[in-house]
Amino acid sequence: MDLFFYILPLLLIGLLFFLFNWLMGYRKGHIVLDLDDRYFDHRAYMLAIQEKLERDGHTVSYEGYSRFIIDGKRYLMLERNISMGGVPMQRTILKPIE
């Protein structure tokens, strides 16, 4: 019974770590961007993503409806707003489309 109380917290911590990484976009094939500015206008946000990727050496075109073609592959843009040290940060996750 005592062993159960030692293993359960470790399993819970591992599960929470896995869930956090999954939500933040750290998966194979995903592109994660943290831009310097916070964007409220969708058009300006899409242009900033495109410019950042082009500066990083990717070939990028915007299809509309939050969809990009990056280096010949199609991606869907997902936005996460997270708090880092009390300061809100806008995280961009580009998820590959099958």
C-alpha cells in the first residue's frame, strides 16, 4: 500500500508534463513560434508569421483561413495565449495538415 502512494504522484507528474508539452505544440512535425509583439489584428498576425518564417529561411505562402504552405507542406495555424512569469505571451503553433 505504501508503494502505491509513492508511484501515484510520480505518474501524475509525468501525465501533467506530457499534457503540458502536448498543449504547447511540442510534437514531431510542428513548428512553434514565439513572436516579439502581440497581435490583435488577424491580417497583421498572419503577415508577421510569414515574415518570421521567411527570415528563418523557409519558403512561405499564406492560403487564407489560417492555412500556410511552408516548404511545400500545408500547415494549420493554432494560437495559444499563455502566461510566462505573469506576462501574457502569444504562441503560434503550425500543425501539419495530412
